[in-house]
Amino acid sequence: MLAETICSAVSAAGLGIAAITAFRRRFLTAARIAAYALVPLGLVMTGAVEWLARTAFSPTAWIGFGVLGAAWLLFSSTRAVERRRAGRKETAGAAERPAVAPAASAPSHGAGRRGPTTKPKAGSAAEDDFSDIEAILKKHGI
């Protein structure tokens, strides 16, 4: 009974604030405030507030919520284990597959290189930066 009274008072206060907001010609905001204010009143009229009040003070309901939480944990953990096992089977299956051309030689990685790489000198790094900038400026005719 107390919860219904509080919800009704909150709705009445919200509708009052919406009326004042509409008086100030802010109709969109007033409509939004009225919508929020009507939610507690609707919950009281449907009986949801009474049901929530009975559920909040019921030890059986809290034990039921605990059982539902445990069931959700079991479902999610078994799903995670299934995903992990499926991932291991895919990688293990990829390693066991025979090669397409077992007689082919291994690719040589050195054939595509241009030559030995050398580190630029300390003075040449600044010159390289300016030469890039000069090339861009020449390209644009500056």
C-alpha cells in the first residue's frame, strides 16, 4: 500500500512539473517529462508494484533468483568450454593435414631481397627528410 502511494505521488509531481514546463512553452520537454511521470502510475495500475513489493521481501524469491543465477553461470561456462575445445580441434586438424605438394622445395626467402641494408648516417636522415619535402614542393610547383 505504501509503495502504491509513493508511486502515485511521484507521478502527480512529475505531471505538475510537466505542466509548468509546458507553461514555459517547452512542449517537447514537457511531453517527455509527462511520459516519465506516467510510468510509475502505469506500474501501480498493472499491479507490478505490488508484485515487486511481495517479491522483494520474500526469501523464496531471493533463493529462486540465486538458482537462476547459478543456472546462467553453468550455461555460460559450458558454452565457453565448448568454444575453447572447438578452437583446439580446428588448430590440431590444420596441423595434421598433409601437404599439397610434399615433394616441393621450401621457398627461399633471400631471393627477393634487394641487397644488404645499411643504417643511414646521422646527417643523412635530415637530408632525406628535406629531399622528400623538396620533391613534394616541386611537384606542386612551389
